[in-house]
Amino acid sequence: MTRKPVAASNWKMAMTIAESLTWLHEFETMAGDLLDIVDVVICPPFTALWATAQALRGSRIQLAGQNMAPTTDPARMGEISAALLADVGCQRVVLGHWEVRRHLGDEDAMINQKVHLALGAGLAPILLVGEARDETLPLPVVLPARLERLLAGCRAEQVETMILTYEPERAIGVQAPAAPAQAAAGCSLIREWVREHWGSAVADDVRVMYGGSVTPQYAAQLLASPDIDGLGATRRGRDPRSFAEIVRRIARVKLGHGE
């Protein structure tokens, strides 16, 4: 079965509303018919979600929140719930990013809470899975143990809606992504773990993406693995031209589009 390739652009805290709308107009113009064959997800800051959602009406681009609270308590101060993200127009939410882990103290059990709250609100998680910068255990030990904790209590049909993303902490904020062999190994381990727990049909359907310092320059090398269905970009994702080129290379490598 051919999985639809995916590309995600995470803007973090960088874009104003005006910049977000300008980016969207420029990117959609440059991406053109690529949006028919590659699922594109953008993750604006919370302040730009409503305006971006309005601009995306009728668009093929999906909208995602960058994080969410691990509770539905409306008295929770300074955070945003899954229900509010869904209400503003998000289809997805990013969970498990290393920067959130480090800055806000998220641990696997809390991220698992968020996963279930997101699913309950109709949001499909973009779930980040990877090893810490100071990790000493080998990847085949680290990733399965983390997946056990992050996806505890999830059903097969829920996992199929997710985009599972391999992002080692060392690959965040550096000039080059993880080596293609490491990226392939991480994504393959994720898919094999899903296969062991939910069977081949789910493992063959779920999209697994690589994220971390992705640029057009490295895209083709990273995408060579059959287990990598797409790429997530941050710095290059905030540049509509660079991100359109990343999407173009995803379509070329995964679907032979434009060869």
C-alpha cells in the first residue's frame, strides 16, 4: 500500500499574524498541485491560529497546534486545551517535542495524557519520538520503551491517524540533520514497534516522518528509506520557498513526481 507523503512546517514562536498570512499566500502559490499529492501540515504560533484557519478555508493544508495542556480544566492558567485547538480550526497537534520536554517538564506519562485528550477532542497527534541528547542506551532499547509509554492505551484505529515522527534531541537547532542511516534506523524501529503491537496493516498505513534541522539540501538523502514518509522542518519551514522545495523533493523521491 502506498502511503501519502507528508511535510510539516513548525514555526515555533517566530511568525506574526501578518507574516503567517504572507507565508501562506506565497507557499500555496509555489506549491501548486503538490498539495494534491503531499499532505502538508503547518504549525503556527497560537496567536496566528485563528487568522490562519480562516485563510485556510477550502485549502488542502492542515493546521496544527504546537502543544496543548494535559488537562481539560478551564481554570488552568496560561495554557491551551485540546478543545480550544479544535475550536480554532486545528486538525492536529504536535506532542512530545524535546523543547517542550525541557522547558515545561513534560515527561512520557504526561505526553500520553495529552495524546488521549487530543484524540478525544478530534485532534490527530503529530507524536515526536526520539532519544535525549545525553542518552547512553542504544536506540533499539530507547525507542520501544518510549513508544510503550507514549502510546499506552491507544487503539489501532487511533494510531493510524497519527504522524509518528523520529526526532533525536541532538538534531534540533543544528546545521545538519541526523545522518540518513540514523534517521532511517529510527523510523524503521518506530514502524516495526507498531507492527509488533498492532499488526502489519496498521504499520503499513501509519505515516512515519523524520524531523530535525531539515533543509532541501539533505531531503533526498533522508527520504531514501522506505520507512520515512516525509519530513518536518522548522527554520526552513518558515521560508515558504525553502519549504516548497522540501515538499517538491518529497514528491519526487516518494512518488516520482516531476522526474
